[in-house]
Amino acid sequence: MVLTVGAAFGTLIGAIVKAIVPESNVKTVLFKDISFGLNRFNLDLVFFKMGLSFHIVFNIFTVFFVFLMIYLLIKH
């Protein structure tokens, strides 16, 4: 749970900082979002239709905050 909170908070901080920093080559390298997951899966029965998709997006801040949360968890 702590790692999930760290990843969510890191991704949020990364998105905010990415919006503030002016366009440059450094921004392109440091703030590139990496996304992986499953594309949309559709289940279509006659009486029931359902779509499901799952993606995880992370950036350098996500990795930093996950390691920070691991450190804080081990320290306490």
C-alpha cells in the first residue's frame, strides 16, 4: 500500500512539474512518461457488454518516490 501511494504521488508530482518546466531537450528526456498495460478488451454478449483496459504510467519522479517510500518504510 505504501508503494502504491508513493507511485501515485510521484506520478502526480511529475505531471505537475512537467507542466511548469519550459520546453527543452532536458524536459523531453527527464519527463518522458512510460506507459504499459493491456489494451481495451471487449466482452460482448447479447445481453451484456463490458470493456476493460489497464495501463500503468510512470516517470522519473515515480521511481524516485517509490524508492523514497521504501527507504522510509525500512527506516521506521
